[in-house]
Amino acid sequence: MAYTFVAKADWDSSETYEFEVSLIDSFWVGKYSWWITNQGYIYRQTSTRINGKNKRVNVWLHREILGLPAGDPREGHHRDFTPGNCCRPNLEVLSKAENRSLKQKRRTYTGAVRTGIQAGTKPRTHGA
């Protein structure tokens, strides 16, 4: 079963996009506000202290689900080439070369789905 959440396109925009995660991830995903890049990748922002200064850092949803920490050279790959589908069965860890090879085979963008749903609404559920 997949759970649908909403990501905002921009800080001052009312545009929202739907993305999906597995049931096991829905509990912690719902605790954060999520955003979407122009390429359709979902992320949240957090702050960390670097050299005594607070710095804003992007945390990519697919990498977090796969357990890939910042700095890990491996990449998260969406098997269906849809960045908005972050369900566990759709994600796999690949080397940079493996991921690049697959992306060259499939150059079409099929990202998250644009909706009229406002951020902060309760997630809907449906069968996967």
C-alpha cells in the first residue's frame, strides 16, 4: 500500500505536487514539510552547524528511505524513473556509473503529479 503526501513547488507558491511512500515510511514522512525540485525530486530542509554557523541543508527523500547518508557516493535510483514514487519497492542503491547508464536509456521526465491540494492537508491512501 502506498501513501500519498504533498510537496510544495516553492516557498511562496501555492502549487503542490503529490508523491508516494510506503506504509512503513509514512509515519516519519508526515512529520516534515516537503518540497520538490524542477526535476521532480522530493526533499526537506534542515539546519546543521558547520564551523560554528547554522547552515541549511537539503535532505533527499529517496536517499533517506534508502539509508544513504550525506557524502555516500552511491546514488538512489527510481526503478520506474518517477522521482515522485518513493515507495521502497521502486528504489534501489546504485553506483554513480550504474545510475548514469540507466538514465541515458530513459531521458523522459515522469515526475510527481501536479495537484490542487494545498500543503498541510491530510494524506490520502490508496492501494499500490
